[in-house]
Amino acid sequence: MKNSIKLMLTGTAFALVAGSAASAETLRLLTWGSYAPEEVIRQFEAEYPDIDVEVTFSNNEEMIAKLRATGGSGYDLAQPSHDRIFAAQLEYNIYKPLDLSQIDTSVMQTNLLDGVKANTTIEGEVYAVPHQWGTSGVMTNMAEAPDVTGWNDLCDPAYKGRTSMRLRRTILLGTAFGMGMNPFELYNDLDAYQGMLDQVTEKLIACKGNIKTYWTGGDDLQSLMLSGEVVVSETWDSTAFRLYSENPEIVFVPPETGALAWIDTFAIPRGGEADDAAYKWINFVMRPEIITLMSGSTGAIAAVPNGIELLPDDKRDAVQAAFDQQDLDNLKFFANIPPGLEDMEGIALERIKAASE
């Protein structure tokens, strides 16, 4: 994702409290780029003129770092992925339990809701509910690389100098699956996990000569694919879906081992000061008409039963071009990350980054 940037959207709305004017409440969102489209914010602030929305764009690692540094203060609603909450809460105590009575969970897809609740329940308290979901896999330009089937194609000499990936944990996991290992099954055995990381690290170091560049954000990757500099890349499916409308030869390929599936959630930081506004935002953005606006921006699928149907037409066409039912049945949902695992992965990624070709 892009480096964290801050978008300040302030209004002049005032609420009358006990007959006197008071300044509007501020809802401070900590979320992914594209997860707070200006039109969605405009409609929300029009419906709730006593709430101003302030947005900080971030990513999973930065969300944890920011909330850890402040003890969970500074933000009122965060959107970490479903596998990034359990360990972070146990280690840093940065979230507060949700009041599910304030959220209309009836609109949410049951299996996604149940999965997120199971992943984020600690001592009987639920810390997150789902917002949008998607997958990570491989994107290819069918005119240039029509035979791509999965992670291993990123290192195929046939595409030397024309592939790309992001040096984050997703490529470690995907490469492991491509090598015939299931990293999620090793989460509870750190020695075995380190052994897997060592094998993956060596493969990705050997693969460096195949890589045109390591992308860091969706905009970077879109430019590389549209220009033809890169013809095969590791990607979020949502990035591929956005490109499909500009070049239908660019498609998302769910790896034969299964696309890695994530669910971005709603979680309330421990020091949040606007819980009521946060619950209003959650319910607002899960309305069908707002889902279409949101998914048009993110390219991801809302965690509602008809999420694919609520996509804008071009995104829906891209999803249908990428997935069949077998692909959906083969999704590999990210598992909860045990404490300490990301430190191990960080060392592996640094080794890859520092290694010469």
C-alpha cells in the first residue's frame, strides 16, 4: 500500500446540545487507501451533520504500530485484516470489545461474520466484524503470458525481467504454497515455520533476477501492468479488477493451490472517543447503495450475501472472469498470526531485500 497519508475532511456542522451550540464530533478513521471515498464521506456527513470524518490511510503493519505507540488512542475506528487482531490485542491491548447490539450484523454474510467473530474473540468478547473481503494471487496479461497458473510463474525464466511482487508476508506465504507447503499448518511450530521460511527465502533470492521491480502500492503496480513493463505479478485481486476495465487482457489468476483470502474488518481502538459515531459509520457503509460506491473505490467485495452483485458492472465482470466455484471453494483464508511470527517473517524479507541477484 502507499505510505500512510492523512486526509483531513472537516465541516462546519454544529450540533445543539442542551440548547447550546457545540462543535461537531470527529470520527477518526484508520483505514486502507480507497476505503473512505470522498462521496461516501460526503453522504455520511450530510446524514449526520454533527459528525466530521477525519481519515488516516494506512496498512496492517502501520495500524498496529500506530495503535501500539499510543496505547490504542488517537483513532476511533480501525480496519485491520481479520488475522491481525488476535495476537495484536493479546500483546498490546489496543482494541476494545465491540457492542454488537449497536451493529446490524443481519446484513453480513453469515460465514464471514462467524469466521471473523471466531478469529477475534478473546475471553468471550468479540473485537471485530467483517467489512470487505478479497484475495491475493497472481495477475497476468493474457496476451503476453497466457499460461500462468500460480505463484511459481513469478519465477519462470520465460518471463525474466517482466514479473513483479511486493516484499511483504503475502509473497512468503504464496511461495510456500507454490512449493507444496502449507504455512498455516506450521503456525504452532515455530521451528518448522522457520525451516519453511528458510526454503522460501532461498527461492525468492534466486528469483530476484526474474523481477523487474518490487511494487509497493496499487498505483505502482497498475502503471507497470498497463505499460507492459510487467506481464505477471503477485497482486491483490482488487487491483486486477480495476485494471480489467482498462485492459480486459489483464486478469486475476487464482493460484492452483488456492488464492489467499483476507477479510478487512471494523475494530474499535481502546482509546477511541467516538464509539457512537463509529457504529453509525459501520452501519452506514454496509447499506447496499453505499456498498456499490465503496466497492467501486476499493475493488473488493462487501461481506454481505450479494456482495458480488453489488459491485459496479466492470468490477463484477472482472470477478466473474477470474473465479469459478471451484476457485471460491479453494480459498485459503489467512489464519490468526501467533505472537512473534511477523518478526521472523520480517527477517526473511530483509534477507531477500539485501541479497544480490
